[in-house]
Amino acid sequence: MPWYVFNPINSPASPCDPNNYVLIGSSPPSCPGPNKFLCAIQASDNMEIPIITCELCSEIALALQNRIDTTNVLLRS
């Protein structure tokens, strides 16, 4: 699955809004710690826009709450 970098246009930005992401390819980006902010997600693709399922949105919320990277979510400093 491809990776997308979180790149919000407006603030505050919803991490579950697919329009806040930019496709970067099949390799995960470098996201230096400490884990405080959303860096990137791995998701299925729909014309270069991530498909953010309810499960992925929950995984994003869990990663941000616990400040830990998960299988499909990377955080940055």
C-alpha cells in the first residue's frame, strides 16, 4: 500500500480527511521523533488520495493519543 504525508491546508485539520494528505509512494517517509504529531499514513489509494476507513481513522487517533507509531501511522516531532 502507498504512503501519504499529512499536509493540512487549513487549521485545525482533521487527520481523517483524505484531502489533507499527499501521496509519496510505496516507501515510508523519514519521520524523526519524538512522536508528537501526525507525519504519514499508509492506506489504499483512490486516484492519489488515501482511502481512510473507520479502522484507519481509529488507528490514527490511537497513535496520536498514545504517541506511538503503528503499522499504518507514523508520528514525528
